[in-house]
Amino acid sequence: MCDMCDENAGSDMTRRGLMIGAAAGGLAMAAASPAIAQSAPQNAITPEEALARIMDGNARYVAGERIDHDYSAERAETALAQFPVAGILSCADSRVPPEILFDQAPGDLFVARVAGNIVNATGIASLEYGVLVLGIPLIMVLGHTSCGAVSAAVDTVEDKVVLPGHLPQLTEAIRPAVLAARLQDADDLKSAATTLNVRYAMQGLRLGSAILAEAIDAGKLGVVGGVYDLESGKVIPVA
């Protein structure tokens, strides 16, 4: 589920260091922009509110009713500080751009992307930073239909395909989802493996990070899953 979770203890970026950095960054931001310091940031919301915001955005995207953004003004504003409303652990697939499919502006999402939306040490560290320093109240693990990484993992299990380079490290991380899908005797093995891979990643984030687990237990962070349908554009929730 989490191929590198045991590396957390060896990270040079300790929780203490992150919190000190967050405090320093907050002071610098307040000094540079009194207006930002005096108003509540957009991510000072509950995990449920954050989920509703991004799913409402996906509904707009599917309906072809995306909000028109003034990117010049938004760029100037986000240059001062960032307050993303959600973190997204997404596949690196070029057809899955989180800001577009959730209809969010630059600065609204904190995105970590890796093929197969797998959980590893660097991805966990990125999301820990998002939670501790940036205050994101929600993380969504986002898989998608027709995922090449999942397909490759299925091929290594079903047809014993041997992949070159570092690709076996990727497919090995997805292999547990493929094996579990086989046990379910699913009609569509790749689709079932895609959903299970999202679930395993959700578990891996919590089991692989005491920081994230503490925020979840405190009710400050929600971790949810979804599968993006390439054809319809809809994000299907994964429980």
C-alpha cells in the first residue's frame, strides 16, 4: 500500500522544522500584506466544505460552465501567499489536469502527481508540507480510467510481462490492488484495480504519516478518493 512509508523517520525535514518555517512564513506574509493577515484565508474551512467546493467545480466542468478567471489578477494575488483548499494526489497522466477538471484557479489546489497516483515518501512529505505549512483541510487521491500505470501492473500479474528501467518499482506499488481485484473476480480487472489502488493509497497516506494521521484524528484533515472518468469528465467518489 505504501512502498516507502518506513522512510519517514529518516526525513531531514522534521515536524518541528516545518512548524517553525510555517510560523516564520506567516510572519513574513503578514508583514508584506496586512490585508491578507486581517482576513480569514480561503482554506480556513472544514474538510467537508473543501470537498463540496472541488466537487461543485467538477460539476461545472462536466456541464461546460467553468468560471472565467482573470489570471493576471490571480497571479498577482497568489504571488503574495497561497491558501490551497485541497491537496490532490493525482496520476501524472497528461489528460488529468486537476485545476481544470475541478474548475479551480492557480493557488486553489496543492497537487502532487506521480504515475499511478501511488504513495511514496516524497509524495507523503509534499502533502505533510501542505497540511502543516499551508493548512490544506482535504486530500483527494485521484485515479482515472484507462490508467497506463494500472494497465502495466495488470500485465505484469496476468501475463508476467517484464518491464525495463525503473518501471517495475511503479508497478510493484500497484500490484496489491491488482491481486485484490483478482480475488474479487471482477468483470473488468483494470477498472477494479484502479478503484482499489485509490483505496490503498488513501490508507497508505494515513499509515505512512503520523502527521497526516494526527490531523485526521483531530478532524482537521479529510482524506477521500475519486476516479476521474476520461470520457465524461466526472469524478466518481471512492469510499
